Amino acid sequence: MATQRHYYQPTAYPYHHAPSKAPASASLYPISRVSGSPPDFSDASTTAGSRSSGGLTFSSAGEYDSSFASYSGVDVVDVLSDRMQDAFDPTPLDKGLARQAQTIHNQNLLNRKTRRSQYQDWREQANSNRTRRSGQLNAKQQELLELQALAQRRLKGARANFSEGLKTARDTKRDLEWTQKRVRGFRSAARLTHVPGISALKAKAEKAHPEEYRRSSKKYTYDDY
């Protein structure tokens, strides 16, 4: 004997075309944006063909359409925008921007401090180089002054030696002139005094020793006074 199985079939309601902007579920959207609130149903007010609650009765398809049309005032774009605003929390983004801005500010401060430190190091090095060069210039200037003083002393000594040499030359010239005068005077006196005696001696020697006198005359010569 075949067993008959009975399956539960829900009561079929008339199918109605919903508007394109109707929400899929009322719980997905804020209640404040819905133009009308859904009616409250109770088991006591449910009958075979209609439901009633608080004096509101849905007993036909036309009444159902009129009640469902009250939800068509919801804008899907606005609802999605509201949900995006609710889902998108700007706090992490603001914190990230603030952290990034603080990082950039700290980096700028670090770069500024680094540039300031580099500028101070450059100034200190420039001052050190200037001081060293100034010391070197002062040393060179002092050395030049010492060399100039030494050259002046040597020039002064050379001038003194030159003056002394000129004086010595004048004295020597004067002594030579005096000596020449004295020699000339002696020659004149000898010529005047001793010429006759010398001639007599020559004649006597030549007569006594002619050969020896001749050889000696060739070998020795005498100035005539």
C-alpha cells in the first residue's frame, strides 16, 4: 500500500510589482528616513482574509497597494550615502593625517636643525680658517718687518763701510801725493849734491878696472840722478 505524504504549502498571496526604489528590508535603513511606519499586527486581529490593528484593516489587494506605496518616499542614493557615512569612520583617517602631518613637521624640524647645525659648523670652520690665516698673515708680516729691519741695518752698515772706504781712499791719495812730493824733493837734492862725486867715482873705476866696469854696466843699470 503506497504511503501518501502531505507537504505544507503556504497560502498564496496575490503578486504585486514593487516600485524600483522600495527597500528590500526596513531594518537596513534608518527609521527616521522612512516616511511611514509599518503597521503592528497581532494574532487576535488576524482573520481568514484580512488583518486589522488599531482600526487599520487590510482586506483587499487595493488597500495593500495603497499601504505599500507609502514606503516609496525613501531615496536609495540617500540611504546608501547615509550608510556609507555611518560605515566610514573618518577618525582613523584624521588620525593618520594628523600623524602624517606631525611626521612631516618633525622631519622639517629635523632638517631645519640639521641645516642650522651644518651652518654653525661651517661658520665655526670659516672662523677657524680666518683666525689661522690671520695668524699666518701676522707671522708673515712680522717676518717681513724683521727682514726689512735687517736690510736697513745692512744698508746702513754698507753705507758706513762705503764712507769709511772713501775716507781711506782720500787719506791714501793724500799720503801718496805727499810721498811723491817727498821723493821728488829727495831726487832733486841728490841730483844737485851728489852728481859730481858719482861721476868722478865712475871715471876712476872705469879707468882702474875697465873689463869689470863694462860687465857690471851691462848687468846693472842705475838711474841718473
